Amino acid sequence: MSLRFPYDLQQVPYPVVSLGGRWVRPRPIVPVLIAGTGVPILLYGRLDSAADDTIFSEHLAARIGVDLTEAPTGVATGVASGPVTVRYAQVTLCLFDQHQRYEWLGWVGFTAARLNRPLLGFAGCLQFFTTTFHGDLEVAELAVNRLYPGT
Amino acid sequence: MNQNGHRLDYALHMENRRNFPRDELNRFIGKHIAFSFDGSRIVASGEDLRELEANLVAAGIDPSRVVFDYVDPPDLVIL
């Protein structure tokens, strides 16, 4: 069984030229739960097959009970943004739909840079799934692979 | 989903989330928001996660019983 997430169809105020004049932007935004030793947080994140890491806002770290004081650090950059510092920690992540629920321990990065939504990238998340982005159906489908370490 | 005894009905949440009135959502463009577990209401908002959480707590709402989201500015392309 796999997780199936219909894309979020976000309305735009003009016809999108690159989508043949549609008035929506389909985006693979999915609910994800992140937990440390404290209270878990449920939020929407964006599946991003081009992101090397899975990244959350640093504000969430303290909230979920993750101490970043001695955390290993790295530098990350986006397509249109400059380098930012990322601090890494192991957390519990959970993806689910109405049929399935997958929970695992993975390394994610936390950044103090403005991050409107978490990025669910390769390390910590997509590495454990075979992910199919059905462009025609506008559905993302995730099936656990042999690397999946969770329950 | 069941965390700390709180249950999220995924199907109900997503159904309500998809049918959430666009006009209502547009009031929160560029803001971080918190949906009720059933996806039918936006229970708090903020300029960033810190402010959102503070507003939740001030309203007596447990931050572990909402779903955090962000309302993208509709005219922005996300890269």
C-alpha cells in the first residue's frame, strides 16, 4: 500500500502561462507530523524531490523538544536564496493518509531562515520512499522502500 | 493519526481543507495559520510561527491540536 496525496490546487489571480492558462497552481503539499521528546507538531510540508535535505523552521525544534545546542551544522542554499545555516537532529516523522501511516526516525535540518513550509526532501524523508509524482493525475504517491526504517 | 490522545480524521480534515472558502483563506495571504483538526476553521494566524504559536496559546488553544500551514501569496511562483 502507498500513501496518496492529491496536489493542493492553489488559486492564482491570473491565468498561468506555463500551465496553458490554468487558474490554479497544483502543489504537492502534504500533512506531516514531527516529534522529538516533547509535544509533536502537525503541519503542512512540501514534497520536494530536488531538495537534498528535509528542512524545518528552527522555531519548531524547541517546541518539539529537540536541543540544537551541540547539533552538527551545515550550509544550505535554494534555487533563489542565499546560503543559510542548518542544524541537524534526529526526529520522528510521520506521513499518513486515510489508509496508511508511516513513522520513522530521520535526520532533518532546522534553519533560522524564513521557511514558510517545511521541505520534505531526500535525506530524512524521500530516501525511504519510492515517490511517484503523477503529473496527469496531480497526485503524489509514496510507497515505502527497502531503506524505510520505521513502523 | 493519534498523538497524545488527539485524533486527526485525515479524510474529514482534507475534505474540509479542500472545500475551505477561498475568500476566507485570502484574508490570511502571506501569514502562517493554524487549522482546526477537522480542517473547517482557521483558529489563529501570525506573521511567523513564533507569533502564530503565541496567538494560539493566548487564545487557550493547544498547539498540538491544530495543523500548521501557510497561505502562499497567489501571485508568487515557488522555486
